[in-house]
Amino acid sequence: MLGSPLLVETRSLAKRYGDVTALKHCALQIERGEVYGLLGPNGSGKTTLIRLLMGFLRPSAGSAWIDGLDCYRQSVAVHARVAYLPGDARLFRQMRGREVLRFFCGARAGADFRKALELADRLKLELSRNVSMLSTGMRQKLALAAVLAADTPLAILDEPTANLDPNVRSDVLALVREARSAGRTVIFSSHVLDEAEQACDRVGILREGELVHVARVSEVRRQHRIRARLTGPLPQPPAALARQLTIAASNGGVTIHTPGELSPLLGWLATLPLAEVRIEPLGLKTVYESYHPPQSGNGADDSAADAGHPRGVRR
Amino acid sequence: MNKALWSKSIREARPLLLALVALMFGFHWLFVWLTSLVELGAYKIILQALPGEFHSLVNIPLAKLATDTGRISLAYVDPVVIFAVLSWSLARGSDCVAGELGRGTMEMLLAQPISRLAVLGVQATVTTAGAALLAVAAWLGTVQGLAVCKLSDEVSAADFIPAAINLFALTFFLAAASSLISACDSYRWRAIGVMGGFYVIELVIKIVGRLAPKYDWLMYGTFLAAFEPQVMVVSPERAWSMSLRYDGALIGLAAACYVAAAIVFCRRDIPAPL
């Protein structure tokens, strides 16, 4: 895979703990220079996948590769190419902030202490304090500064904005964008769909340990959903449009899902016997909720049908 | 190996090591001084009043125990010394894997281009160096005591070198066994508990084996049978052959424990921070 456009690849990757399957049949492909979001609720397998990529866990089946290196068997060489921020970053409590940055910069070739100090300054970190005296959010920021100071081709950030206040969250997203601009690849796991939509080029949605959907964010942004109530029967769309649309009728209404541009559809829409119509961009949230309906059940069934996605893998 | 890793490990070990080195040095010096205060004749009377089982336990004939050399040799099996040795070996050994896992710092550490073997190797090297320093401090404490205190017998500091080496071998083994338990576990408190329990069981086996002649075969089942520094001191003519057997056994067992710890640690899954 050296020199190939793919930086990260997993093949039928699985992890089982006794009877519990934490990850199954995961086939992931991430290209160099893209920001890839891993989305899913707690227990969906995001962190297991990341820990397998880091070589912390031995795969039960399949394999994971980063830059042509086996993540488990060649983990030291893989780590030289990866900067990793865990979801709950724990640092050496007896060290001061500056010493933590010095340790992580000293632990890997190519890490720049001055860059770490600049990042710390940008994140408004107090480096003279002991780690044990820092709040959870401050520790997370310190870990982020340590991780992003390493100039590695890949950065894996497991929920990097958890525990952070909104201002710092936007700083973190800006840092992710800067990393991408610098040609780095970023794997970004998050619960916050807005953040993923802002930061990621592509997202993978995990459900019960399975990668069930991969979407390009730019394409998701182009998709629209039209909800309408009709006064008469729905006429057949023109053949050219029919191929693109997913139409679902329910309770006297109709939901039309369009995967691409809206403009070719508008003429046909104007011919419909409409009582009410609502056109909205689909957004990542709708795609996500088609695989993970909200717990309240509010519109859950709708969103699955609305998004027009089958309950299987779709790329 | 990684310089940052060495600095971290030394930094973590330093406070406990300095305290225990001071304790070892001071205690052995103090022990010689206290020995010089108690007249040998009075000591013999005390020894004769003690039940025979005491002599079985210390494994030294009364005639040899009732000398300044014999009395000072007991410092090497004193509970204070055992406490210091156990503190160092259990604290360090249990910390190497289970401690880092428990604090959640292992994954940040292993996310660097540092092998698991290096993490364990650096920790083990610093712990072993610390064990050697403790043994040297014990011996230097004895040397200092002998230099400044007036004793009735002529006592040679060189006679205590095999005892100090035996002390080192015991510490090395205890640290290695603790590291093995730590490599298998994710909770430091449990690793300390298991190792502490193991030590107590081995001690009870040794005591039973010593006190009950019909159970003397139990001595083959305890590593503490290879810890006899007081015997090495009072029998200088066979001290080095004993050292070869006893220290060789302890160091060999320790090496086996470290190899097993490395295999376990390199193959195991690293759990998410607890």
C-alpha cells in the first residue's frame, strides 16, 4: 500500500470478546489527505476500530493496515506514522504541562516542541501547572497539543471535542482543517454530527459493531428531502427523474428523496396536486438517524424511510 | 531505547528509591550501633533463654549467633529490611503494566513509537538498578556502622557482601514476580494483593518447613529457602558457594518471570482506560 492513495485499510476486521462481538466484517478504506469521520452511538464499535488500528487489540479476524504496515504486527512502525488522541486522554499526573509536552515530543522523532508550545498557547493552556491540578477539559487540550505537535501522516482523534467548551471545540475543528490543508489524513470520531459535517470529507456510520454506511459529506449536502401532502393521486415522475428518486407514501403524505441536484425536480413538483410542501436539505443527521433512529421514536420510522436507505451497507 | 522513556521511569522511581536507600543505609548503621550497645555476655543469656525453635528459624547455631558478626547478620533478615525490599519490588513491579493501565496512561505511552518490550525493559532495568542500590546501601550502612562503632569482636565488612547480594537477588525476584502478575492484570491493587498474598504463603511454608522437621520437604516449595543472608555472613567459608546456588536460583527465577511478563504483555490486549 506504500505510495498508494489508500493510507488506511481494513479487511474483514473483527474483534470478539467471548460471546460479544465488538466489531465485525469491517472493510474500511481511507485515502491520503482526507478527514474521515467515524460516527455511531456508544458501543457501536468506533473505539474498538480505532484501538485495532493502533494495535492495542489483537484482531479476532481480518487485518488492518496503515501505510502498508500491519497495525498489530508492526505497531511500532505504525505509531511512528500516527498521532493518536484517545477519547479519555490520561496524562502523567506527576508532570507539569510543559513536561508532558516535552515527554511526548521526546518520545518520537519529528515531533516539534516549539510547535507544541504554540498549540498550547493557542489553546490557552497553563503549562506550569501539574497535570493532577488540571480540569478534564484542560487535560484534553494538553493531550491535543501533544498529539498535534507530531508531524505524522495520520492523526486519529477519538472524540477530540468531548469535555471541551464551545470556543475550544471550534479551535479543535480549525486544527483538524489545518491538518488536512497540510496534507495530513485525519480519522475523527464524534457523537456530534454538526462537527463531523463541518470537519469531515467522508463519514462512516457504525451500528452494533458493523460499518453500515459510508457517505461523502459533500454529496450528503446536495441531497434533499421533500415532504408533501397531496390533494390527489401522485402522478408518475418522468422516466429521467424516476431513476434518481426514492418515493415513500405514508398517511396521505409523500416523502421524496433526491440524491442530487434539486433543480431538475422543481418543474415536476410544480405539476403535483400539492396541499403542503416542505423542501429541506437532507444533512448528515438524517442519514445518521436512518441507521440510528432517535430513542424517543419521534419520527424514527419516518427518517429511515425518508432517507431511502436500506438497512445494509451502502457506500 | 527511548530517552524520554528512561527519564520518565527514573523520575517516577526516584522519590521511593531515595527514601528506601536512606532507610537501608540508616537502619544498618543503626543496627550495628545498637549491637555495640548490648554487651555480648548479656546477649548470650538472652539467646539461651529463647526456645530452640528460634534457633531453627534463624538457621544459625547458637555459638555463631552469639558473636558480633552473628548479631549484625540478623539485620539482613530484619522486618524493617524486608519491608523496604517488599515496598520497592511490589511498588515497582505492580506499576509496570497494571499501574499504567489503571491510571489510563498506558495507551498514550504505547501510542508513541515505543515497543511494549521497551516499556517493560526500561521499567525492569530501573527497578533492578534500584534493587542493587538498596543492597549496596544496606552494605554501606553496615560498613559505616562497623567503622564508627566499637564492638567486642573483630568484624569484617567483607563478610556481609554475600548477604547484600542475597538481598539484591531476593528484591530482583520479588520485582520480577510482581511484574509478571502486573502484566497479566489491569488493576494495580490486585497485583499488589496477589503478590503480597504469595509472599505470606511462601513465608508460612518456610516457617512450617523450619519448625516441623517432618515437613522439611516444604522448603523445596518456597523461594524464601534461597534467602539466607545471615547464614552466608556467619559461614564465610561456604558463603560464595551458597551465593551461587541461592542467588543463582533467585536470579534465574526472576529472569524467567521477566520473560513470561514480556510474552504476556506483548500479546495481550490493552484495555481502554478504566
